[in-house]
Amino acid sequence: MNFQFKNLFVICFSMLIISCSSADSTSTSTTKTPPTNTAPIYLTSISTSLTTSEYDTKFKEGIDAGIAYFGSFTGVHIYIYDQNGAEAVAKDFCEKRISYTTITMTYDECYANELSASNEYGVKSTIVASNSSNNFNAAVNGSENSYYPMFFGLSDTPTPTATYLAQFAIHEYAHVYQLSHSVSLDLPYTSWISEGYAQLIALIIGSQKSYLTFNTEMVSSFGTIRGVTDNSTIFTAAPYATGTWALAYLMNKVNTANSCSSNCSVGLEALKTYLKTAGASGDSATSFQSTFGLSLTELETEASAFLLAMDYSSGSSTEASAWLTTFYNSLPTSL
């Protein structure tokens, strides 16, 4: 979902890719008053059948789980919608965007752009694409002036269950945490860190909430990694899957260094500290080294060797599954 935001943004139409964005790089010097809401404000426009299936309820439940872990942030606006709700979402989004940010578009230009068939990343086009594949899209778009619009677009008959999709609310809220601590409109760290972290936290909390099974999702990601034909490119060819595994490896490395094997939060807290310090300084490399005692390149080398050394055959791995069980059981039982 582009929404004319030009800096950092990736959008997904499947269950495997989630997205985040920073704010529009085209702005004026006009000062705008930031939003003041400390709790998320929801605009929900979906069919009765989707409401009956609890897609809106479960997404809100996932957001609440994210808030419980990361805390509340000012300026979060959440849109849950289907094809018939696109106009209402575009209207509210453009009103808020004009009010809070320094975008040079007029309201009419913004509204027309979001509903234009030629804008493949607009509100209308993305929900049409989701509908054609019986799927969904999820994204956080914006960080200018503490305004964080979050979009959850549903097809009329989504294949994933509402319970399963609740994890993506946690993932997107993790991006709000990242963006809220960044002094720049662009996150200072590589996408496999931003996406891998959001995905790892979503899977851990989501598994604890019974939205999914941690081992099942991680083994699937492991298969994605091992399916990359050039092993030297796993971080770029499969950034979500590899990032999730690399940060799980790093978290376990921190826990082990602190002689922790159960109810371990030290690795979790170290990752949050890194995201805060890197965001505040804009210097990811120095923050990573000072937090973890190794460079990003060293972690990539270690994690690659770790991943590629484990057995793998026909989508399964005995060694990976065993490692995941030990890792997951070492974490606090509720985040």
C-alpha cells in the first residue's frame, strides 16, 4: 500500500508478508498539530458476514495484545474494511492525513488518488487485489508527526481464519513501536531486522494467545529459507523468514550468555533496547555492536551457518523443530 508515501514501504496480499511504512517525503514547512488520541481509534467498514466471523474483533484483540507488550502510542488510527468500505476509509484517511501531516496534496487529490484504479497501492486497488485472491492486506503507513494509520483490508471471503489473522495485528503494532522510536522518517536498520522482529514477536505472542502454533510457523519459514537456491542470499531473498530465524537465534544467544534457560526475558529486552537506541541515534551498526557485542555482519554469518547446518528434507527438519521447542519453552509463558 503506497498511499504516495515514498520512503519505506512493503505491502502484502498473502499470509507470509506483512508491511510497514514511514511518512511521505514530500512535505512543506507548515507546522501541524499532532494527533492526541492515546488509544487506537478504529474505523470499521466490513460486511455482516465478516463481522459474524469476528474478523474485526480478532484484529482488535491482536492490537490489544500488542499494546500489552509494547505499551500505547499516540496517533494510532486503524482501518478495518472490505471492498465496500474503501470509500469510507479513503475519506477518513485523507482527512486525517491533511490535518496531521505536511503533505502537499489537497484532500480531493488524496481521495481521488486512493480510489484510482491506476494507483496499484491505493486503498481501492489493494482491496480489489485482496478480494481476487480471497486474502487480505495489512500495513502501517506513516510516522510523520506521530500519526500512524494502520490498514487491514479483507476480501469478501478470506481463506485465513479470523483467529489466525489476529497475529498480523501484533506484527503491525510492532512496526508502530519501531517507528515511534525512530528520529528519521526511515527506519535506520535493514528490512530483515524490522520485518523479522515484527514477525518473531507476532509468532511468540500469537502462539501464546492460541492464534497459531509457533513451531509450525517457524518450520514453514525454515523451509522458505532452505528453498533459496543461493545460500549466500538468504537474508535478501527471504528477509521475513530469515530475519525471524536470525533474531530468534540472537535472542537465544543472549539468553544463553546470561545462563538463562527458562522464563527468559533478557533476550527480548535486549532486542527492544536495540530498536530504541538505533532509532534514537540513527546509527544501527553502533547500537547493534554495543547491545549484542557483535556486528550485524557477524550475526548474519553465524545465523546463516546455524540455519544451513540443520537437516532439511521435504519441508521438515527434526533438528530445527527440536531447537524451536527448546527456544520457545525458554521464554516467559505470557508476554
